[in-house]
Amino acid sequence: MRHKFGITFFKMVKNKDKKEHDSFSEVENTLTKTEQLIEENQKTLTIVVGVIVAIVVAYLGFTRLYIHPRETDAQEQMFMAEQYFEKDSFNLAINGDGNYLGFLDIIDEYGMTDAGNLANYYTGISYLRLGEYDSAIDYLSSFDTEDLLLVPIVEGAKGDAYLELGETDKALAAYKKAFKSTENELTSPVYMMKAANLMESEGQLSDALKLYQDIKENYPSSAEGRNVAKYIARVEIKQSK
């Protein structure tokens, strides 16, 4: 019995050793094939690595030697346009005054810079104030930002422009995006109120009432929260008729 067990155990050990040997052989074969592949394609790999390095170096050089200096120039050139914007002189802000560049000039000459990108925002808001709603939407849509306050403001401004153009579905979608993108005391109740007002005017009373109640519950200290009770009462009267 012991002899039989010994034979069985010996076979198990032998099989295990064989499996391990086979596994090592497979690894060695894989490594050998990989080495052969690298050797066969060494020239191609060298070219690929060289191209990647060249792209990285070119990008860093382009950014440091071209973009950064132009960023500084763009910010200096845009200073007066921003001053006109703050004074509500929107035509001068957009087109310049003959001595200083306007936002459109900044976009054309410094479009790749952060200042050029920001000029899209200023231009869009300026056109909105001037009643040129299609242009406002175009430039606001060209503005790229992840700023937690600017994102809802941009979407809300687009909503205002769509509403003026009579495109109520797009206006409502923009208002919803505005208050859902970033929840905060400053912008959320403003665009929730605009969305609720639009829903109410479109006969979407249940949805409007829910938004009004959300404002009352979540933003009671805001200007909209302090005045929302009358809107809730108005919708409830409409629903009871």
C-alpha cells in the first residue's frame, strides 16, 4: 500500500515538474518571439519613438515660445475691450475703437490663447445685450470653459437668446442645463425660476410647480426663494380651474 502511494506521489511530483517546465518553456518561447519581433521591427520602432519625441518637443516649444508670449499680448490687447464691456459699451467692446482692439479682433488674432477663448464669451454676451441673438448663440457656443460659475451663466445666456428667437424648446433645454450643471446658491435658483416661468407659460403646470417648490425648499434665502410663494399659488389656482 505504501509502495503504491509512493508511486502515485512520485507521478504527481513528476507531472507538476513537467507542467512547470512546460510553463517556463512557453514563457521562454514568448520572450524569444518578442525579442525577434523587436529585432525585426527595430527600425520602425526607432522611427515611431523618434516621431513621438519630436511631437512632444515641438509641442513644448510651440507652447513656450509661441503660445505663452501671445497669451500675454492678448491679455494686454483685450484690456480696453473689457473696460468697454464693463461700461455696457458693447459695440466698442466687440469692434474696438480704432486705437484698441475689440473682442472680434482678439478672437481673429489670438484665437488659440485663453484670452482668445474668453473673448468668445464676452462677444456672445455683448451680442445678447445688443439683441443679435443668433450671433450671441454662435459665440457663446464657441466658448469652452469648465469654470463652475461660468458654465451655468453661458448656458443661461444661450437660453435667453433662444427664448428671444421664439425657440422655446431649446431655451428650456438650456435653462435646465444651466441649473443642473452646477448646483449653487448664486445661479441655480435664477435659472430654475426662468425654466419654471417658461414651463408655466407653455402650460406645463405640474413641472413648473415642482420647480417652484424645489426653489422654495432648496434655495429659500435667494431672491427667487423669497418670492416664489406667489408663483406657487398662481400655478395651484390654474390647476384648480
